[in-house]
Amino acid sequence: MATTQERNQNRSRPTKSNSERRKRQAVHRKRLVALGMDEAVVALMSSKDVRDKLKRPAKVAKEFADKK
């Protein structure tokens, strides 16, 4: 008979490593810079703010296209 850990696939998923998380956050920051945001402003943003901005990339691009 299988144990709970073997049956429940959600509990046996691999955990995210810190290095993968840092790489992913760096990619997100580069995407915001590519959309037109200032690199200094992006560097000061928290990771949650970066993710929130990337939910609507067209809106970010339009907002910062006007400032150029």
C-alpha cells in the first residue's frame, strides 16, 4: 500500500532553490528595463512590485513610452 507522500504529488514536488529564484528575479527586472522603465527605479523595487508590474506589460510599456 502506498504512503501519503507517494500518493500526493503536490507534497513530493521539488522545492525552489535560492539560485533559481535569484535568476528568475533578474530576468523579471531585465524585462521591465526592456519595457522602458529606468534601471535605477527597477533596482529599488521589491520582487512583489516587479511581478505586479509584469502582470500588465502593455500598460507599463505605454506608461513609460510617454516619458521618453
